[in-house]
Amino acid sequence: MADGTDSGFSEGQPSGPGGSSGPISPDLDPLNITTSTVDLEESLDMGAEGDPKAAGDDITVFTQSSLAGLQLDDALASDVHDLFVTVDDPEKHITNMESYITYRVTTKTTRSDYDSHEYVVRRRYQDFLWLRERLEATNPTHLIPPLPEKHSFRRLDRFSPEFLKTRQAALQKFLSRIVDHPTLSFNENLTIFLTAKAWELASHRKQAQGIMGKMGSSMRSMAAGYMMKNRSPEYATMQEYVNTFGAKMGTIDRINQRLLKEMTDYEQDLREFGPVFTLWSNSETELAPAMLGMAAGVEKCEKALEQQISDQEHVFAPPVKEYILYAEAMKAVLKRRDSIQMEYELTVEELNRKRNDREQLKMSDQSYSLGAFMGKDPEEVRQQKRTKLDAQIEELLKQVEVSNDNVECANADLKADLERWHRNKRRDVKEVFSELCDRNIQYYQECLSAWEETLQEINQKSELETASTLATPTSSCPDTPNLATPTSSVTPPLPATPTKEGTEGGASEGQEETQ
């Protein structure tokens, strides 16, 4: 409990065992100070624009903003980061017994309790797991960040580059949350993890708590939840919130997995859909440009969907899984807090029982006690019992005081960690949802652009074909009949050519008529 009693790390003290502490002062929260400073500057700027007389108050505005900035620097002075850890360079190792992956862990620090300013070690997943177990054992009242599940990505091979990249990012976030914690970052087990050589770490791991000890601690935590009598409504509400939060995140994860499956099936269909148009264009000469345009559009959409699936799986899914595990970690630390309060309540009950026994001893007749039957004086027997009860009560009073301090420290540690967790949660949820929105917008814009280009190409080909047909000249071959001029199917008879006899006969007839 030594780690949890530092007043610099535990913000606020509860009023009593099992009671709730007051809210943490907003003045001590750097985030609140940042927000108030920004709001102050914005309000001053708005006043300068709206008030004509404020044009000459630039010096006042600058002075107030500078003072606010100095206050912010003073508030953040105690939160200077002097420990930086990087996880990278996954490397596969193959032995006769197993194959496993190690990661390079690089530490840079300016702390005086480190012998050097930089350390480079290689750690495997089991080493990270050992670190978390030791942190949980030595800091039972603190919220320990969760580790990614060992085989949580069933779609990926555990040696594939995608899996290693996702696992590396999760381990990096795990260590970053620990080194940013004001108490956990000073834990000696973290120092061993960051600086010890492989054989030194192996010797420390052998000294870890056995499985029976873990089972006993787990059983005590489970029993605490059922034996609590005076549980604070604040922590009951907290437990209800954590249960609801974990259920909601689990629902989001299941829906996301279904969406990923549907998107993967759709992407496979698009991959088979594009070549159909390409093959079809070989047998349709006139439709070939349109077919090839459709094939290109489908291919672009398929590539965009492939990237969207990757983003959905590697950007959105890991934070959701992390906060599902965070909910389980919250439940565990709440059970450990309940176990500490249960120990206090049992000690108080035992103290009250001993006090009642001492009061009853004053009125009881010791003539029929076992000591009196053995020949002892009843008053002497009473005095011996009273002395024994007084010693037990004195010891129980010390235990009650220690248990009370433990409960207060547990409440303060849990409150501080919960507040820090809420800040990180708001920031992480905002980032992941914003990133998801941006990726979806980009995906649909790429699909829209692909189909617009395809439609434009098809329309251009159609317009060119229409213009080419209208611009073709009419043929003037003499052997080709003019279909526009109708011709008769019956040829009129030609006039008869006059002969010599006919001419003479006609002339004599004319002469006779004249005569």
C-alpha cells in the first residue's frame, strides 16, 4: 500500500471508510486550465472586435493572456515527462521447442534512479504479461492498463505483418499508459522490465506469485462483492456504469465484426465483377468502350473498399477491443477495493464483538467457569479474561486504524485513476470516431469519383459515335439509283417516225381539199 499513499499521486481524500471523497478541484486539472485559458483569450478577442474602445486595450489583453499562460506552465510543471519508451522492430525467433516474436523496447530517461540515460532490450509477449501481473500485485488499488489478448485477431496469422503491426501498436500503448502514470511509472518492476537483461528478467519471473496465490486472491475478490454491507452508493453507481460500458463496447465490437465480414464478401464480389466486363468487351466491339469503363470503375471501387476494410480492422477495431479489456480491468480493481473495505468491516465487527464480551464479563458469574472448576479464584479468572480481551481489543484497534487508512488510500487511488481514465477515454473515442468518419468520407468520395469518371467516359464515347454517324457524306456513284426521285414502272410509247409514202399521201389529200 506504500505506492498508493503518496499524496502527490492520490488526488482527494475520502471522508471515511467506504465513504466518497469530494470532487477533485478543477484548478489542479491541466486540461481544465488549458480550456479556461483558451476561453479567456477567445472572449478577450471577441470583446476587442465588438467594442470600439477595446482597440487601445491590446496591452491589457496581452498581459492577461501572458499571466494565464504562466499559470498553465506552473500547473504543468509537476507533470513533466522524463521517461519515454518505444516499442518497435518485431523479430521472429525459431527454436526446437517453439516459435515466438520479440519486440525491441527502447527507453530514454533523465531520472536519477536509472544508471543510464538509454536502454535497449528485447521482450516477448510473456514478459509484458509478467509486468502487468506484478504491477497488479504491488498496486492493487490502481487501475492497470490492459494488455491485448494473446490471440485476439483470429482473421490474421500471428506471424503475419498485419498482426505484428497491430500487436506492436497495442504494446506501445500499454507501456505509454504506464510510463505516463504518476505512480506506476516509479514501480521497481517496470524498471526491471525496461533495463534488465534477458537472463536477469528470467530470474525475476521465476520469483513471481504462484498459481495458488493467484487463485486465492481471485477468490477473495469474488467473495468481497457478496459480503459487502456498507458499500458506498458512489461505487455502486461506478460498478453499474462499468458494466453498462463494457456491454455497449462489446455490442459495438460484435457489430463491427459483422460489418467487416459483409464488407469482405462484397469486396470479393467486386473483385470478380470487374473482369466480367473486360471479357464481355472482347465480343462486343461497339460496346467495348462502355464495358472497359465499367470494368475500370468497379476496379477503383474494389481498391477503395479494400483500403476501407483495412482501416476498419486496424484503426477502429483495436481501440474498441482495448476498452472492452479496460472495462474488465475496472471491474477487477473495484473488486479489490471492495475486498479492502470488507477487511475493514470484518475487523470492526470483530472489535465490537470483543467489546461486547468485555461488557458481559463484568456481569457474568465466573464461579461456574472452567478455571473455577479447576480450583482458581473466580475473580482471578475474570481478571485474566479481561486482560486477554483488553489486549485483543488494543490489537484490533490498531488493525482498524490500518484498515481504515487502506480503505481511504484505495478510494483516493481509484478516484484519481478513474478520472484519468475518463480523460483518456474521451480523447481516444473522439480520435477514433473522427478517424472513422474521415476514412468513410474518403472511401465514398473515391467511389463517387470513380463512377463519375466512368459515366463521363461512356457519355463521351456515345456523343462521338453519334457525331460520326451524322457527319458521314452521301455516295454519288452513277450506277446507284436515286432513291429520292420516283420513277414510273411503265415506259410511255415513242412517237412513230414518218415515212416517204405517208408524206406524199398526206400532201395529195391536202391538195384535193384545197381544190
